[in-house]
Amino acid sequence: MELNPEEGLEEEIRVQRGLPSNVRKEDKPLFNEWLQSSFIIQPCWVLNDALILQDTVFSWKELKFFASHTHVYGLGVLPLGKRVLNCAFRKWRTIESGIWIKDEWSANYFHWMTDCLPRIWQGLEKGVTDQVILHESYQKLPFVSQSLKLLGIKAIFYSSFENLKVKKLVLTSRTAVFPHFHPEYTLETRNRLSKISKAPHRKIYISRSLAPKRRVLNEKEVELCLNKKGFEIYHAEKLSVKKQIELMGETAIFISLHGAALTNMLFLPQGSKVVELRNHEDDQNQCYFNLANVLGHEYYYTLNEGTEKDTILANFKVDIEALEKLVNQLVQ
């Protein structure tokens, strides 16, 4: 759907999802709220002579800041005023064109792959430019440079000591409200990056044992259980983006704890099996359940004891009996 920014049109996306393939009757309340969802995405603008003041965008023609496009929760009057004052004495650089694709969550593998790349596809639809505009700190993120190289997308980097004037800026919006995903743009990411060279046959477990948080407390037991069933053990931190894509392209069953590694289901062949090791009674952290639905994968789960209710902060003792039972079912 082409959005007309002059009319300020928004687009409503409606999504229907299926229950997990191994859902138990007593677990259905964890997922029922998410089976039908809708969200609103804002228009994508093409702005002439737009100003980039570090992490937000201002248009003289529209006489407005576009903080809702550059920040997940927008910015109030005081934060915007501080940005204007801080930028007043910085030097200016003019560039011809670029696409704005980021917010304060973007320097993260999951959000880069599922938020920023879809914004590139949205921006390219305008036919103005194929260059994205990023702060220089993104040069230090290997997954950013590696994924842009694979896609053939160029980046213009700016420093903290300068402001930008962009003669023609494509100001994209978030293509979905977290933890939802825009079906069309999510599938576009898979189509542009996935490398499926042979029939999927590998069984892969990506461990979080090298991660600073959200780790498996009985990791050795998990790996022993999975090794017996022919699973290969990997750490995402040790793999390039290209290697992760190639690995997923040959994978039939993919298991990992709730975390960024599960983002790689983007590159699985459609219909592959994804197993998320979840926190017991967590009915809120549904991003990977939602993502699997958009991609057409078979989604499975086990419920595990977390050290606290907040999944993002917890470590986990994986239920080995439940995991072994599920794996036996999947590898038959």
C-alpha cells in the first residue's frame, strides 16, 4: 500500500496466528491473546532539505520534528529542546540523499534484522536512493556492516560532532509495533538474504553460554541431551552473518533459548521446525512465536524454570525431561 504523507495516512496491519505445534491445553492461555493482532504503522515521508540533529529529524517545510519516526516512544518537548541546544554549535555537512532506518533499539542484532532491514525495503519503494544514513557507532557492529555488504546497500556515516542537511531524505517508519512483524517486509528480508542450497537436514542448537545474561544453568545437560540426537552445537558470537545464514539454510530443526540467536529463523527454509526454550508462565515475550508464524515455520516450545519472572533478566534451568520428549517427537 502506497502511503501519501501529505494526507498523513496511517496503515493498519492485521495478523492471525496459529497455536504452537505442541501446545498443551493448560498452556493455551500463554498464547491466546496473540492469535489475532492488529497494529498501526505511520507514513513514510520524503522530505526536502531535512535536518538530522544526531538522533532525530527536523523539517523546515513541515515545521516539525519527526521524533515518532526516530524514537520508539517519541520525545518530549524538553528532550527535543536539549538536542537543538546541543547541536547549535556543531558543524554542518550536506548530503544529497539517504534513507533513515534507525531508532534507539537498532544497535541490536534482533532489532537490526527485524526492524531496520524492513525499513530499508520500505524506503527503497520510494525510488529516491539506496543509501542508508547511520551514526558512525554502527561501523563497530559487525552484523551491520556484514548484512549491508551482503545486500549491496551503501551507508553514509555521520559523527557525533556534526549535523546533517539532507537534500532528499526518505524518512521511514517502524514497519511494525514490537513484538509484531510486518508480513510483507519480513518475508522480503528472508528472500533477499536466505541461502538455501540443499534440502534442509541439519539439527542445530545455538547456545547462549557465552552471553552475559539469559544463560542456561544446566547447559552441559542440555548439550548432552541434544548431542545424543545428532544436534550440532554453535555459538552465534563465533559466526559471521554469512555463516549464520548458510547454516540456517541447511537446518531442519533449530533450538535455542529465548534470545537474539532465534532471530536466525529468518533464514530457515519455510516449514522448518523452531523450538524456543521459554520461561515458565511468560505470556508477554512473544516475539519469536510471532516471528515463526510470519515465516511459516512450525513453532514448538518447552517451559523452563527461570531465576525470575522477567524473562529478559532471568537465567534458566532447562527442563531436560520435557526437552528430550519433544526432541524424540521431532526427530522421528
